Amino acid sequence: MQIIREVDALRRAVAVLRCAGGKGGGTVALVPTMGALHGGHIALVREARRAADHLVASIFVNPTQFGPNEDFALYPRREAADAETLEREGCAILWAPDAGTMYPDGHATSISVAGVSEGLDGAARPGHFAGVATIVTKLFNQVQPDVALFGEKDYQQLAVIRRLAADLDLGVRIIGVPTQRDLDGLALSSRNFYLSKEERRAARALPRALVEAAQAIRDGGEVAAALAQARETLVAAGFSPIDYVELCDPETLRPMTTLNGPARLLAAAKLGKTRLIDNLAVTS
Ligand code: PAF
């Protein structure tokens, strides 16, 4: 596996991969990450290897998607261990630029995706999705992959990136990969590293609250009552504040007050200093 930090070298290396061919004609999959790889990332990487001939993974902790009071400085950075994992998983190129390469002096362009970016995390974390959309557009332009894979755990991010790729004709097929969970149901996340033992035990209330609410809604219960019950479950487990528990249209993410088609149940809440998010599909 090559570890590359300069855009020109990346372009040359990707061109070589494309010429190297393969059963799909030298196709390239991109798995963008911020590092601190866990089982969720491994699932993306394995799916990427099925989807294309060659895998490029990126690691870049993107400052513009963190708010002023968020965990950018503390975000776990483990490039050496991540590189070993990616090499073992058959990654061809690790694209690991530094901040100066991604945001050169005078950088002044930002991509914003209206609508789908605006509620939920978009409301709770102003500027977050513009940071994500901008860096993902740059990564797509740098690597020019045929497919790119993102976890459903960050469901709103996935919806924003699908919208972005379609609206700007980026020519990248976006694949969403189901959330990977620990045995007790907690979605795998780099932010789980921050939880104390006690918080980790309490955190299982988040998937439980969603499973129970999804079941109640599927069984014909009032959506508002199911969401209120989920909030109560979270508060009882020690989550505070609860940013949202919402039932939404799975594409536009507009709130739904009744289950009249496919829907997504999404929640975000803080446990101590750690903000956790999760979501589930709800079908009638
Ligand atoms: O999901 C992430 O790790 C990040 O938001 C992404 C997509 C790599 C952009 O920085």
C-alpha cells in the first residue's frame, strides 16, 4: 500500500491503478474517513473491495466540519495503526494529506447543500454539513473514484452526499453501508472511544430507545408518543441534552408525523461530554 500526501502523486498513482485493469476494467472505490478505524470502517472497506477493482482510503480529520466547541483537537489520531489495518484489508492507496494541502492559503470556497442539510444535525451543528460537503467534493475531485462508500450510521451525511453527487454531476456512485453494531446494539463510532465504562453501559439505551420507538410506530402507535417515549428512555439513562429524536422521510429528511411510507428514525444526544447519533429504518 502506498501512503500519499501530495495531490500530484495521488493522481499519478490512481492513473496507474486504472491502467492496471482488473475484471471491472481498473475501477476505483474511495472510502473517505477521519481515521481511528473501527469495525464500521472495515465493513466499508470490505464492501468497497467488492464494488471495485482497487481501493483508495483517505484519512483526514477535517477541521471545517467541527464547531468551535467540538472535539477537533481531541479527535483520535492513529495513522500508523490505521495504515496497518488498511494494508491488511487490501487497500492500494492511503491518501493522507495535511491541512495545508486540503486548505491551501486563501482557500475561500464552500459547498452547501440546501434542504437535506438543514434540520437534525444541520440545526444542532451549524456549518457541519458545509464542511463535510466541501471536503468530500475535494476528495472526489482528487481521487475521481467510480464509487464511494459511506456508513448509514451518519445517515444525514449520506443523504447530503447523495444529493451533492447528483446535483453536481460528480459521476460517482454512492453506496451506503449498513451500521455496524456492538453485541448490545450500540452503533460503532470513533466517538465511542471517549465513553467511560459507566457511560458505555448507559449508551446502549440509545439503540434500545430507537428499536422500541420504531416498533411502536410500526405497530400503529402515535408517532409523537413514540418519540416522546424514546426521549424519556434517553433521559432516564443519563443522556442530556437530547438534540433530536425525529421520524423523517428517508431521502429529504423532512419530519414525518405519521407513518405513510418508508421512514427513518434518527436521534442525537449527549452522554457526559460525548455526543452520540444513531438511526433506524422504519417501514410500515
Ligand atoms: O464520516 C466521516 O468520517 C467524515 O465526515 C468524512 C466523510 C470522512 C468527511 O470528513
